[in-house]
Amino acid sequence: MRKKNLVEIPLENANEEEDSLRKEIGAPDPVLTGTIDRMNLDRAIGELAPGYRKTFMLHDVEGYEHHEIAEILGCSIGNSKSQLHKARMQLRNLLQAAPHGFLQSAN
């Protein structure tokens, strides 16, 4: 029971090794998995109510603080926090309900 040495691949050959692994028929492609997740997230965000979507995008995507969001949207800080919480809960439900990892597009 010997330990196997790790295979060292020079950086110049890293893409060639990755391509040979990807050629295996039926092998999952991790690059596509991330793409599908991103597509599902984009569709779920699109299904949010406009107020939830604005607050979510401003806070979680753009990085604004609650007091800044309240100023931008003309609402209270508490309202901003509440909208964000509800948006996250609705997103979680939409993503969990997606059949086989795909949201049904309304388009």
C-alpha cells in the first residue's frame, strides 16, 4: 500500500490536460454547472417583485448599505431591510422549487 505521488502538470500544459479530461463522453463539465446556476439565479431574480428586486440588486449585487438604499428608493432603513429579507426568502424558494435545477422561463 504505497502512496501515489501527485502528478505535476506544468502550467504550459494545463489546458491540454483539461481538454483531454473533458473529452470523456458523458463526463460532467464543471464550467457548465456554474453557467446553469447563474442562469437559474438570473431567472429567479427576474421573477422577484420590482421592489424586492431593486433592494436585492442594490444591496447584494451593487454593495450599497441599507441607509444608502433607503435614500435612493425614498423609504425607511427598516423597509430596506425588510425588502431584502423577503427578496432573499423568495429567491431561496424559487431556486429550491426549480425542477432539475432549471427554472421555467416565462418568455
